[in-house]
Amino acid sequence: MRNMVAGCVSAALLLLSACSPSDTSGQLTRFQAGFIGTFDTYIQVLIYAETRAEFGEHFDSVRDLFEHYHALFDIFNEHEGINNLWTVNSSAGREAVAVDPAIIELLLASRQAYADTGGALNIALGAVLSIWHEYRSYGRLNPDEAVVPAYSALRAASLSTNIQNMIIDEQAGTVFLADPDMSLDVGAVAKSFAAGRAADKLRERGVVSAVIDAGGDIAIIGNALASGGRPWSIGVRHPLQDGNIDTMRVTDVSAATSGDYQRAFVVGGVTYNHIIDPSTLMPAVRFASVSVAHSDIMVAEILSTALFIKPFDEGLALADRLGAAVIWVEHDGTVHFNEAYRDISANFGG
């Protein structure tokens, strides 16, 4: 087993039972460890296994998958020997690129997400997001010189964000960006895709109880064996103050949160978060945080982003249609939740 980093979850969603000493349930013992270096976040893995050696094999399989998908979905770097999304973006307007089937699968799911969310989740927004990324990165490193990008530059970039120009040939296994100025940014979907596939791999290996926490995108297998088979308890961080606003109680469910406190920078006393509303080309401002629970971790992450952007009524209808449990927190502390969330909540269960 390769080196592991032991630690506890510290994110918008918190596995409340993850930081106590290892315990046993029947013949299984809880082990946990984590690693860094993929998707710009800390990945924590908690698995009930018979032995530490068995846990190490499971852990390595998870890390291998994350490293593989990180290389495939990387838009910032070329990786020797593979055509990744950097290759696809670099070939925009020139040629179709033969890619790994996982890239095709991710892009098809993202195109469906675009349709489901009415365009709120658009991986073709890369030209706009790259501008915000540059200004945000500079502003965080040089807060006294931080500025917001000119709207004229954002508007010009937005002309190359039509997702219909992402041409996928499933039979040939190729992707072609018809607009030479177009680029893909899969930051809102790639991490959850990897976490979901890692959870699938653990199930194939016979794991019956586990948690994969990919920087707050949490995939859960089974129930909490150490609690006598009760659901896992997932704390929902309060976006406006210390502590948790609620606790989700879930089994075989995934969860994700989007918040305006994540990867933000400040200009003239105004905080600009990293979640860009395609309709305004500016950071979304309706909510302080949105947390989502769903059986599919990609759906949970997609919805946490889309519902952070969309008006409450539209988001509520979308959440109910896709069978997601959601809690919204406004900037004044007002909390909203749907009926599905009531069923998994500790504080709003009635």
C-alpha cells in the first residue's frame, strides 16, 4: 500500500463520525486515510475491511482511479501518452480528438446536465471561466491589487460557449470543438464522476460500508456499521457562522454542497465566489450555500451548482423532478428545504 495521509474531513459537508478512533463491527474494522494531488483537493477514504492490508488494497484502487481521471479531465496540463481535455481544448476548431471512453461518458452526462438545468450547468463556459480563474487567482495572491474582469471581455468570451459546438462521435470515440475559441471546463462534474466510479469499484471489490469524500463531494456505500447499521450522519456546515446548520442521515446516498465561501476573492470589500451564472457571466449571488443529497453523486454535484444559480422556485421544481433532497441557505440566514430533505434531516424532520 502506498503512503496515505490520515486525517478528518473539513469541508462544507462533514462526516460527523469520521474522526473518532477506529472501531469494529462484527469482523470488520473501520480504517481511513487520504491523499492529495488530484482535482486540487484532499480525498479522504473510509472503509470497513477485515484487515489493514485489505483496506490498503481498496485504498490503492481508489487512488489509482482518481489519478487516472485527474489526468483525463485535466484542462490545464498535457499528460504524456494520452489525449485528455487539455488536448481537446487545444485542438478546438482544427480537428477531432480520439479520447478515452470515460471522457465521452463525462461529456455526454454534462450535455444532459445542460438540458436538465436549463443551461445553468454548462461545461462549454470555459472561455468565460478561464478569465474569472485568472483574475481570481491573481486577486487571492495580491489582494491589494484585486480587480474584477471587464464585462466586455466576459461578453466577448461568452460568444464561444455554445455547447452545441461540442461534437461527440460515440462510434468513433472522438470529440471536436467546432468553435476555435471554445474550451471545456468540467470543474463542476469531474470530481463527482471520479468519486462515483471509485465507489462503484469498491462495491465490485465487495466493500459493504464506506465513504469517499472528494473535497466535500461525498459518496456513501451502505450504512454506518459502527452505529449498529444506522444511517451515516453528515453535518451540513453553516455558511454564515461556525458550526453546522443541520445533519443529514443517509444510507447509500451521495451529497454535495456549493457555497459562496469557497474559492472566493474580495474586490473593494465585495466577495466574488467561483460559481458563475451563465446568464449574467458574474458570480451567482442568490444563496450562501446549497446542499444536495441524491443517490447519484454526479447529480448531487450538478444540482448543488445549478440550484445555487437558479431562483428558488425553479430550483425547487428541478430538485423535486430529479428526486433530490436539498437545503438552501440565504445570506440573511433564512433556510429553505424540500420535502425530500425533511426525510433525511435531524432538525427539520418535524
